[in-house]
Amino acid sequence: MSEQGKTGEIFRVAGPVVTVTGIEPRMFDVVFVGEEKLMGEVIQIIKEKSIIQVYEDTSGIRPGEPVTDTGEPLTAELGPGLLTSIYDGIQRPLEVLQEKMGDIIERGVNVPGLDHEKIWTFNPTANVGDKVSSNSIIGWVQESKNIKHYIMVPPGVSGTITDIKGGDFNIDEIIATLDSGDKLKMYHNWPVRNPRPIVEKLAPDIPLITGQRVLDTFFPIAKGGTAAIPGGFGTGKTVTEHQLAKWSDADMVVYVGCGERGNEMADVLKEFPELEDPQTGAPLMDRTILIANTSNMPVAAREASVYTGITMAEYYRDMGYDIALMADSTSRWAEAMREISSRLEEMPGEEGYPAYLSSKLSAFYERAGRVSGLNGKEGSVSVIGAVSPQGGDFSEPVTQATLRIVKVFWALDTKLRERRHFPAVNWLNSYSLYSQSLDPWFSENVDPDWSSKVKWAMGVLQKEAELQEIVQLVGADALPDDQRVLLEVARMLREYFLQQNAFHDVDTFCKPSRQENLINCIKKFNDDSMDLLSVGVPITKIMTMKSKDDLAKVKYEPEFDAELKKVMDCMMGECTDMRGDAEPSSKKEVSK
Ligand code: ADP
């Protein structure tokens, strides 16, 4: 057992790792280190020595300074006011930190994660006499314009309500009392390293619609699923994560900026609060929590930021919401593990990463899932982690470890980026292990033939890749006509379908029914062309079809459906004309 409040002293300081004697903590107890009371966490106990990773800069801290063990693990404050907040890695609101000390974050400043003075109107839904237990919903507050924040009984607490009252309260006031003596407030603390309890995980059979064609159609992620976006510098990881934050049909977004350069995070911090939620017109921040832990902040706090983020996501999941958590980038977290591990003089694994790299990553991704909760609600946390391998080399340990864990892999490709093909998702290396479990949803909600069309389109793209070598040797003109059609159809799929401009007002989001219609139209061109070839129409003529080129612009049209119909009608007309011009034997076939 740890002895709460016991004071020891610093024995040794090695960067973010501090060795302490004179305390008897438990693993992962929070301790305050040195005169300045820097926050840290116990990560190893060796006999009378405790090893602490410190979440703040340790320079100038000396042996002999005092250390206090709080006896408590690192927790997050969970209650109304999380949404719209911007936190550092240990849930300190950046705004409050800035007010307290200007632009340079001083050390040892302890501020609560939630505003304890703000007044919320509590609307009770439970009554005196109701039996409640872990996560039971007892009422709600309107947290932002479109989001109700359900107030839940903290996990582990149960009893019969003896008193409950509605009205205006701050989060420290008691809103309900149980016969067990427990007094409930609108918030509670939860240890961030522990997953919140659930009844069971549900099958991943509902997609998280992203509105990004290459993702939804070819490599879909399920609600509650896990995905990784690996890519070298500048391949579009951040743009993709922003697109998901803006457009995915999650109720809320938790964005963990973990160890990215300060200026990149500054872009997010500046851009996000200005963005509008396309679904409601309200500010996007109304349904967003940002956790900003930049590369100039101490590395140990990266780990805390990841756990804090996922704990908040699980909390809203327990209310029955669908959450998308983006972590940008998990490589920076892995680098922090490497640094701490080397300070601990542990036996290094591949490329200096600790042997437990993989198990830590998988414990994190395992907290994703669509679940049935203790209060009967269903909710989900989908986790999308960016991975930044040096030089875009996917064989490095973090990418490889991630690849073994996640079910969706959106591989960003430097060559595609050089060709300005965006999103630079390589359709040959990427995969989704959810495709099959999501097929019934797409068949029911988009098109009964969805999966066969997707297979057809992917088949064309794969054949194109196989033909590339021959084309480079002898040129496309030397190929048989049907293969030339295939190459043209593949080009159309790449340019008209796969490429999607995140910065274009219309193209930035494409709903699944439009994705399907676009594929249909490209497939129609393919089928018509094969048909025309079979009746003797020369390939050169087929390639000059106007409707084919008009199709290029449809994705940018606000009146997408009407424009697509026009192109389809035009294509039908052009085909009929070409058939008519073809030799008489073929005319017979047309009239059949
Ligand atoms: P990373 O985070 O991988 O370093 P970014 O996300 O910052 O890369 O992307 C680099 C650049 O690539 C962007 O500034 C933008 O010009 C371009 N880009 C990436 N994805 C898209 C997209 N879907 N549409 C248009 N441009 C894109």
C-alpha cells in the first residue's frame, strides 16, 4: 500500500526520469517532485527506490529536494465543460494556463481540468427511490447547442436515490444523494490508465462514414474500429485527420496532438476553433476536445495525453455517443517510450524501442470499440492514429507494430503525393479488415450490389498496376483494345473517383450514395465501351466520347446528382449514335 502524503527526496535526476527514495508508492501513483512540485507518475519500483517519469521540464531540479506521493493514480476530471476545451497532456486547460502565466508555461502549476465555478442547468431524469449503479443516467445538462451531456453515476457507486434536485449548479454542488451515503456531483474522476467498464463489445458492422471516397468505398472503418494512417512527411496525415474530424459522422471528436511540432499544433489550435460543423452549422469546437502536447513539451507527457484523450472519449461513449479519436502522431509517443526506456537502462528492442512498444500500443488501440454500456446505451470510440515513419519507410518498428494491431491501414504514399494525387492513399497497400462485416450495411443502405461494384473497381485498379510494366516497355497503343479500355477506366477511377480535394467546397465531402453513383457511371462507360468494341466501333472513337470527359467535373458540382444524370444521359446518346454508325451487322445486334 502506498502511504499517502508521505514525503521522500530526490536521489537522482536523468532528464524526465527521476529516482526517489523515502516514499512507498504504488505503481502509477502521481507524485509531486521537487520544490516546484512538478507532476510525475511512478513507473518503476526497485526496492526502496521509486522511479518517476515527470510530466514537466526537470532542468534545475536537484537531488535532496522533496517529493510527495499523492497515493492516487493519474486521473481525468470528467463532467460538463470538456467539449470545446483545449488541454495540455495532463488535462490542464491551455487557456487557464495562459491566463496564469502568459505564453511560457511555468512549472508546477496545478489547475483543474474543468471549470468548477461555471453554472450548468441540471435536468434530472431519475427520481427519488430509483435504484442506480455504475453509469446510470440520472439527468442531463445542455453542454453545447446540440449536445446533451448526460450525468452518470460514477462507476463503482450504487444505491437508491434518496434526494435529487434540478436547477442551476456548479460541478462541486451535490445534485443527488444515495442511501449508501454517496453524494453525487456533476463530475467524477477516473484513472486514465484504466479502461472504463462496459458490458460487452459489439460487432463492428456500422461504418464510420467519412465522406472521403477512397476510405468509405475501398477501405472503410467501422464505428468503434481502429485505423492507422502511416505516411512520410507531407503525405497528408494531418489533412486526412482534419477531414475525419470535420466530416466523419461521429458525434464528437477528441484530437490528441501528440509530440507534433509546435507550429503544426498551432495551426490546429487556430484552425479548429474557426471551423464550422458542416452537419449543424455550429462551431466545430462545440463537439471537439483538443489535447495539445507539442514536441517542445516534456516527452513523458505524451503518454499522459494519449491516455487522457481516450478516457474522455470513453466517458462520452458511455453516454451513448459515437466518438472519433485522432492521435497525431503515435510515432512521437513511441519515441517518448524509447527515451524513457533508455533512461531506465532497459534492454532495448528493435531500433532502440522498448520490447513493450507493441503491448503498449495494442493496449491503447484495444480501448476502441462499439460497446453496450452498463446503463444500456450503445456507443463507440473509433481510434485513428497517424504514424510518421522516417522517410516513409513502413518497415520501421512503430509502423510494423501498429500494422499488427489495427484493422484498417490507410497507407499514404510519397510517390502519389509527388504526382499531386490526393488523398495519397495507396490503393494497392492499404486494407480494411472491416469490409466484410460492413457489407450488409452498405447493401442495405446504399446499394444491394455495393460489394461487387467495389470488387470490380479494385480489380480494374489492380490489373492496371499489373499492366504498367508492359505499358512502360511497349507503350499503351500496343495493347489489345480491351486492355486499353481497362487502362482508361483505371485512369477515370483514379482521377475522377480516388482523387478528392480536401480544400474544394463541394469535393471535400462525398456521401456514400454519390460515391456509388460515380462508380456506376464509370462502370457504365466500361460496359458500354466493351459493348461498342464488340460491334466494331474503333477504340479511337470510343476514347473521344465527350461524356467521358464531362464526368471529370461532376465531383465539383454543387448539383452533383443532376449533373451526373446529364452525363449518364449524354453517354447513352453517344453510345447509341456510335452503334448506329457501326457496320450493318452490328446494327442488327442493337435492334435486338
Ligand atoms: P503530413 O501531416 O503528412 O506531414 P499534411 O497533412 O500537412 O502532411 O499534407 C501536406 C500537404 O498535402 C497539404 O498542405 C496539402 O497541400 C496536400 N494535401 C494532402 N491531402 C490533401 C487532400 N485530400 N486534398 C488536397 N490537398 C491535400
